Amino acid sequence: MLRWLRGGLAAVLIGLGALFALAFEARYWRWRDCFNELGRCYDPVSQDVYLEQAGLVWGGLAAVSWVAGLVLVAGLRRRRE
């Protein structure tokens, strides 16, 4: 039962990491050349303001989620052997 729960949690964390990576790409990576000295980028078409700090937040969340999920998967594989 615990093994099943760990596997499910690992899948959820890896999935969340993928969603956070998509947010990182949409909120920071596309606009990385547009930021001014204040760390802001204005898109006149959609009238959105993108913040450079969003890259740190979404990228950090993606990395932490992926690493935690992969650690759980590695723990499952090690116990099997």
C-alpha cells in the first residue's frame, strides 16, 4: 500500500513539475529578451506585464517538483532490487 502511495505521489510531483515548466515557458522564457532594467516586459497586444521574477518562481517550482518526484521514483526502484 505504501509503495502504491509513493508511486502516485511521484507521478503527481512529476506532473506538477511539467505544469510549472509550462508556466515558466509562458510567463518568462518567451519574453526573456524583452525585460527592461526594472525587470518588466509590456506586451502591447495582450496588454500584459510580465515580470522577470516569474522565471525564478516558476522555474524553481518546476525544478523542486521534478527532483522530489525523481527521488521518490529512485527510492522505489532501489527497494525493488
